[in-house]
Amino acid sequence: MAESFIRARAPLRLGLGGGGTDTSPYAEQYGGVVINATVDLYAHVTIAPSQSGDVELHLDDRELSWRGPAATPLSLTDEMKLLQGVYNRMCGDFNGGRAMPMAIHVSADVPPGSGLGTSSAMVTALVQAFNELFQARLSAYDVAHLAHEIERVDLKLNGGKQDQYAAAFGGVNFIEFGPGPGVLVNPLRIAPETAAEFEASLVLFFSGVSRESARIIDEQTRNVSGGATASVEAMHQLKAQSFQMKQALLRGRIDEVAAILDEGWAQKKRTASTVTTPELDALYDAAKSAGAMGGKVSGAGGGGFMMFLVDPRKRLRVVRALEAYPGRVFATGLTAGGVMSWRVGEDLRKLASLAA
């Protein structure tokens, strides 16, 4: 009889406006607003019965594996802590704290530390896979909230909230955070021709440098907590630009979207000294010289992906200019779907026994 699996996937996202205002303490004190859009690049998860009777964890794209006796909680290790953290929380909340032998495989379509919310998308996909396993009936809000808690509270990893909600809901979203702990996701009804023009104009370039966003966010947090005037004012400007971005997208003005990205990148660099590097500045200047209308680093900064909007007639010229630098161009488009899970195979008794 064929093997049976639970699969899940969650989309990665482009940050279009307000990035950083979803982090603590800014969001709680002032209220943060971001606009992001998910793309057809994904974090992938498979849960299967364990052949060894242990818990087996595999980061397939990095060719890393871990195995240990089925126990709760699992001890945390540096490279597998996200998988272990989700396992511990989901078994604790939805399986009565009982251990479960299983094999978990995870991979992503882009390198880690890319600035597309890869780690949070992976956690969101893991939560949804367990949601499918336990038939817990968690809503998109529930999945995003739980994924955020696992990362920020259970594992104490610094960062914002937007990535989990983008991965859970999918599409183009205007998301409000606080003041206080509340989150409100507002899907934007972008006209199909606007989405098509955005895709035709988009150049997504991986700089070849993965970065640890927590260090950048740590500096932003210190700046806001310490009342650093320039950093706080930059955050205010980034939030204001989210409202401008919303109107530009709804009106179908991609040229205005590009200009707002450009100004947002200038403000983003004021929030922390490590947001940009000489290499990123060189890439940005090369793209602008070749005809890009605007762009920015996606995510906290320091490396990872840069996104540019260009007149489609000049797209190839910009791509060729970027190809002179280390890294690669990724072909991608927008996607409307958020995290999803499904079951594969007919022998569901094996999967059901995991949750028994």
C-alpha cells in the first residue's frame, strides 16, 4: 500500500511598505501598518510516519538532519530549533503533551535569510501541517498568531509580525498592528491588470548574501526604545508610506508604487546602521542607472533579495546590469493563496495513528 503523507506549503512575501513598523516596541506604542504581497515561491513541509519510531527532522534544501527519541519537549538545537519549537508547541497544545514519532521534511524555494520571510513561512506551514494532522480547525488568524508566538515567545527570536500573517492569508494585504496586541488583515482588491503590470515590471534579485535579520531588528528595537529621534521619525514615515502605497496600488499606478519604494528605502536606511551595505548600494545604483524606477531590499535588510520595479521595456537592460554582480535573478509572480495543507495516499490509518 502506498505511503501516506501530510503536506503543507506557505507563500513567501515581498514587503512593499511599512516594513519594521510591525516590530516591537514600535507597533505596541504607535501602531504599525504594512503592505505586503505574496509570491509563488514557497516553504514546503511534509509530515510522515517515522520508520525508526523516533522524531526525525530534515532540512532537505540544506541537507541537514536530526533524529532523537520521541519526547516532549524536544531539546532545542541551533539548526533545528524552528522545527523543534513547532513540534513542542503543537504536541503540547493539541496532543495533550504526548510525544509523537514522526518524520518532518522542510524545504524552501529560496535560501534562508533571503528577506522574503522564509523562516516565518516555514513555521506557518509547519503549524498548518499539524493543524491538518490534529484536525484542529484553526483559522488563518489562529495559524498566524500561533506561528508568531512560537517564534517570538517560545523561541525568543526577535522579529516582527507581518511574515506569519502574509504567509497565512496570502495575496496583497494592508495589515494593521496595534497599538497594543491586535492585528487586522485587510485584503486589497487589486485589479487583475494592475497585478499583471506589477509582475511585468518586477525584477527580483538575490544578492547572494544571506543575513540574520534579528541583529538588524535588535538595533531598530534599541533605537525606538531609547527614543532615537531619527529612527522613530523614519518609522513614522514608513508607516505613512503604507497608506500612500495602498492608494497607488488601488489606482493601478505602478510608477507611483516604484517612487514610494524608492523613498521607503531611503527611510529604511535611517532605522538602523546595518540595513544596507556597500554591496547593496552598488546593486541599487546599477539597477537605477539601467533604468529601474525604484526598489528596495525586501525584509530587514543587510542582504538577501532586492526588488525593483522597471518599465517592462527596460526590464532586460536592468537584468543584464544586475547579472554583472554575484547573485541571480528569480522569476516570480504574485499569488492570491495563503498557507494550505492536504493529505496524500490512501492509508490514512498511519497518519491517524500519529495523533492517537
